[in-house]
Amino acid sequence: MIKFVDYNVKKYIDSILGGISMNLEGILNSYKKCKKYQLESEVSEYIRYIDAEPFYISPSFTQVKTDVKLSTLNPKFVLFSAPGATGKSSLAKYIAYRFNALYWNLANVKIGTNSFAGSILSAVSPEKYSEFIRDLNTGDVLLIIDAFDEAEIVSGRKMLNSFIFDISVNLNKHQLPTVFLLARTETAQYIASFCAENHISIAHYEIGFFDEESAKNFVIKSISEDSTPTKADINCVNSYYDVIKHNITEEESKSFLGYAPVLEAISIHIRNFPNRQKMISELSGQTSCVSIITKIMDDLLVREQTQKVIPAFIKKCQSSHPEFAEWDKVYSPEEQLVRLISLILFNDTSYENYRLPFLPPQLVDDYQELLNSFLPQHPFIRIKAEPSDNKPIFTGPAFRDYSLAKVILNPNFSSLAEMYFEESQSQSYYSSQIFFDCYTAISNNVIHPNHISYVYDSFKAKATAYERPYMECSEITKLDNSSNVIECLTVFDMMAGNKCIPKRNEYATSMIFNENILHFDQLANVFIDAPHITVSIGHSGFDARIYNSSVICKNIEWKTNNIAIESYPPEGCLLVAREEFIGNNIKFDILSDYNLKVFAPNLNTYYRLYHYNYNFEDSSKLDIIKFIHALHCILIEFRTHRKDTLAKTAERIEFVTVGGSKIKRKVLEYLKCCGIIYTDAHLYKINESKMQEKHINFNALSHMDIDQLDFAFRDFCEWINMSSAKE
């Protein structure tokens, strides 16, 4: 019987023993060409055969090996996971084409109870159903199921569980794994943990990046398209690759030069610049990944303006309008990006989408003709291959996410980018890591509160199968209580499994609040400590999910009627609204309640949560959660200011950060007593080696890791007992 409870994803990640490098041929060597069935037209939007060979260059793969409790013997499924935009759909279509396998795109259909059997019945007819299932068990049929991450958003996890379980039941006589599942890392981790909980054996592979040879082949094949590459093509690609490789770190090189969206951007950059040596020379001065990708994009936009549209406009209109002199202002990079997003959203090239105040009315019609001609041919977009859907789309994730980052940070047009995100939610759009990199670079590491979900979703695209992303948002104590402006330190980082890859560098940013509201559609590994901020959760018409998150804030506003809470070790969930919970008729589904603690003055009106009542404000009952919170409030102040060491003015720490809080006062005295905080003139400074001795680090504080910080808490309790005895 299927278990409709969530398996602990952290437990699954911690079970990973490591990875074995694989190539695609090694994974697929047991398979053969499949029998093809006649498919009914009613499923053609989401189940089909891939008849045309797709463009595909194989990246690296890693087999995700887990402990013996999570068996991979005689697997039923092959699960492919990948960070965002690493070619999952390309791989799915390649396997489908190579073996005559059925390609099932879950992004185009909502799944529900009996979706698997019902869809197969509709696809092959009831008369052929038993034969199809028999062939699926013997390997005469393969099923490639793509876009599980999209299905999770549209259909929810319970339907996902039911769908996977139904397929598993139909594979009761399988001879090899004949169903391939493809999902972004976060969803794949869930699928793997769910299968482990329900004793469904899988083979799990993480799609990696391209090595140098494959990356170059990707670009060479892309720029030469269907023709044989010339020597000049090959030399240019080699030179281009080497220029970038020598201007970024070795660690950056693997993920940047091996990342498919970047290689797509490089391909178009080379294809559109005939003077390739000049292009390479200009790139040689770049020193970071994000500066290189923005350089590529900026060059393409400037080229469209200066070498295409402006000359065409001058040729068309200058002789009849000699009085006009501002030719160089038309079709600016900003204008192009706004018009491109408008074209994709509305299939519209209208001049009205971006009016030019300097353009005289008599030139508008001529300019509109140019827009009609040039905009649909822009290198940032392409027309879908399917005749039934000829709407333009972005050429690839790099072009899309660079464009969205630029436009959403433009206050005059940010609503257009937000509209794109909202429109794309119905199509389960996921931003790649390039959006995060471009956004933080363009904004100088300042995040607008309205954009936090987009930025965090993009950061999560950096995660591999071996780690969990998290976000910490900590309010910086105000010096002037009369000000309505609040600053929060916002940190993005990864939690690695016990036996997994080393921790990477964190990303520290800030958020400036004027309206004091922070919204999330979902909370997954989010840790908020902002006593003057209202946090809203959910979106009308959609179920919301709170997973291993901590929220300490002014108010929590429930924006949907259905909230699922998943509270697993070691973090659990802490939901504290100092003033109130806001929202009526809320249905809470508690899937796991390990260390689930909830506080709000009006909690008695939320009967489903009242069982987890926790008096967060009671300073007389000191426990590890209150200790960690006080510790975090004090130490986060030091994290915002680093020169030679972590430091902050003693007066601020004493009278602003700690103030009249009894718990914070005790914790501060403990930190000073054991040498973690020491005085240097008017400053308090941090001795980081002393922090390590007590097993205290910012990563553990960020996500309230009770297990790791238990050592410091027990030491703190002993210190209190000793201090009391002396008194």
C-alpha cells in the first residue's frame, strides 16, 4: 500500500555514499529499439514518438549510490536528476528518438488518480493495453517521462506519489528498468526518497556538466548547424573557450563552460559576429562568469542596434526626414528587452509597447515596419518548431534569465517581468542559476522583497543531488525606531549531506523593506528572523507547502486555504507570529511533526495547530530553540560588518541588539565569558576559533541546526548552573 507521507529528503541525501562517474553509453547499453504502437490523437499533446533526431551532445553523469537500506538492485525506474537547465528534456528526447521510446511530457497534462493507466489506455486503445504493459515489463517498450518538476507544481505531491506508485504496480514482472523519469534536482530528491520509503527500487543518475571536449563539440556543432564545420569555426571555438577558461577559476570553469545555456549563448555570439578575432580580444579582459555572460548578451544587443536596426532606419527615412538627428537612440538594449518580453507575452510587436519620446509622429509608422521585420528575427528568441504553436520563445535559459533580470530591476518595467513570471507559472517555468547570478550582479547584491521567490528559485537551480539549498533572512536591528525602512541580511547557501561534497561559498545579499511584507508561495528550507516584517505564505487557488522552515516575524498571513506542513529532523519547523496569524478557514495538513512548534497570540482560533503551541515569548523557560534564536540575533550583527575580523560597536550590541531581553543578556554574557566575544576599544569582536571550539558556526545558526548546536547549549546550561551556584 502506498504511504502518503513524505520521506525525509535530508535522510535520503545523508544516505548517499558518493557517486560513480558514468557515460551515457554505459547507462543505455542494455536497451534496444522498441516496438512502436499506433497512438490515438487525444493524447498527442503530451504522449508521442520523437521522429526527428534532436540536437544532443552528452554531458557527464554520476551514479548516485546510497546505503544498503535503499536498494538499487533490479530497479524499476531510471531517475535522471539535474540542476536547472542542464539538458533534461534534450536527454529525454534523445533517448526516445534513439530507441523508439514513448515520450511523455508531464508539463502538458495534469496528473491525478489513475493517470498512468488512463493515459496509456487512451494512447494505445483498451484492446492493446495488456500487450503494452507486457512489452513494458520485457523491455520491448520504453517510457520516457519528462518534466516531473512541472507536474509537482501543477498537480501536487500526492498526485505525484499516486502516479509513480501506479507505474510501479504495473512493473511487477519487469526484466530491466523500462521507465525513465526526469526531474530537476529538488523534485528528483523527493522522488528518490519517496521510492525508498515505499521500497521501489530505482537507479539514480545525476546529469552533470560538459567536459572540455564535449563543450567544444557542442559549440562547433551548434555554429555549423547542418553543415560541416570549417577550420575557422574550430579555431574560433578553441580560442574562445581558452580565453574564458584562463579568465575564471578552475572551479567556475566546470560549471560555467560546461553549462548548456552558456554554451548556447556562446554559439549564438560566435555565429552573429563575423569579426571573431575582435570578439575574442574584447572578452579577454573579463574576470568572472557573470561578467562574461553579460558581456555576451550586451554585445548581441548592441550589434542588433548599431549594425542592423539603426542603419536600416537611416536608409529608410533619413532622406525624407533630414531634420531628425537622434538615430542612435532607437532600439536601445533596454528597448529591445522590453519589446522581446512583450512579444513573447502578447505576440505583439506594437510600437506602443515602448514609446520613444524623441521620435516624431511622422516616423512612427516607418519605425513600426522595422519592428515588425527585425523583432521576430532577434537572436534572443526563436519560433517554436510545432506548427500548432508558433508563439516566439526565448532562445534558451541564458537569454531568458538575463533579460528577466535586467527588466525586473528596471522600476519602469518591472511589472512586465513579473507578468512573465506569473504567466509562466501555468507552464511551470523554472529560472536557471543565470537569473540569480545576473540579478545579484546587476543589483549589487540588493534584492527587492517582491522578487525574493524568483531569486531563491533560481538559486535552488544550483543544487546537485548531494545538497539542499536554503535561504536565511535576518532583520538587522534598527538604530532609529522612527524609520519605516528595514534592512535584512539575506544569505543563500547549501547544506551538504554527511558523506557528500564540500561546502561551497555562501552568497550574502541584503533586502530593503518599505512596505514590510515578504511573500512566498512555498517555504522550503527558509529561515526568517524578522520581528517587524509580515510574512505571507501561499497563493490563492494553489496549495502551499512549508518544509523544514523557521519563521519568526510580526504576522504570518495565510494566502491560501490549504497548507501542508512537513517538519523533519534535524531542523523541524518553527512558526512564530509575535502579533497574530491572519487568514480564515485554513486547512492544515501535518505530514510530519518532528519538533514542530507554533506560536501566535491568536493561536487558539487555529485548532489544527494548537496542539503544537509553544510559548516563544516566555523567557523563564529557556530551551535550545530560544538559545539558538538569541545566539543568532547577536552574532548576525557581526556578520554584516567584516574588515580584519568580525566586529560591531559594543554600545549597539549592548543597548540595541540585546536591550531588555533577558535571554539575549544571558547569552551575551556567556559569549563574553567563554571568549567568543571580546572587547577592543569601543568595539566588540568575534574570536572565530573560539566559536569553533563550541561547535558554533553561522551555517548551523542559519537553519537552526539543533543537533550541531546542542553542544553549545549544554555548555551554556552548565555555565548558567555554575554562575547560579557562585551567587
